[in-house]
Amino acid sequence: MIPSTPKNANKLPVPKPVQATSVATQRPRSRASIPPLPESGFARCPVVAKASGVGESTIWLWVRKGKFPKPVKISERVTGWRAEQVQEFLADPQAWRLANREG
């Protein structure tokens, strides 16, 4: 006779969600949870993209083409934009591009 196994013996245990201890290590889950652009200081790409109304990849494309302010390397793995430069760009993109044209 074959020994019977319990009904739930083949089910794998479901891992419990792990909550991060540091807010800095968490990536925002939705655009709604991204804070607004600060008046001064620095802003990371998700904040800049939300304030600009475009995606993060578009921000980087515009930077490469010289159509958007260049970011600043804050540390080895952190890049941000000066909030004042982004606000200047958002106020009048055409004027910013003319004033900051390279070449």
C-alpha cells in the first residue's frame, strides 16, 4: 500500500514580504508617490521627469542632445539636477535652449 501524503505537502511556502529599513534604498512604486521638484538644491531623475511631464529616458535623451540641463554627479552612484536650472528650463524651454546652445 502507498502511504498517503497530506494535501498541502506539494505547496511551497509563500515568503513574507520584506520591508526595507531605509527609504533611500526604495524606488518609488508610482509616479504619484514622487515628490514635487524642490525650489532649491538637487533633484533626481524621477522627480525631474515628473516635473517635466516626460519619461526618464526622454530626460536623458534631451541631455545628450543638449536640449535639457546637464546633471551633476553628486556621488559615485548618484546623479541629480540643480533644481534652479530645471525650473529655468520649465519656465521657457525655447529661451533656455537658445541661451545654453553649445557650439
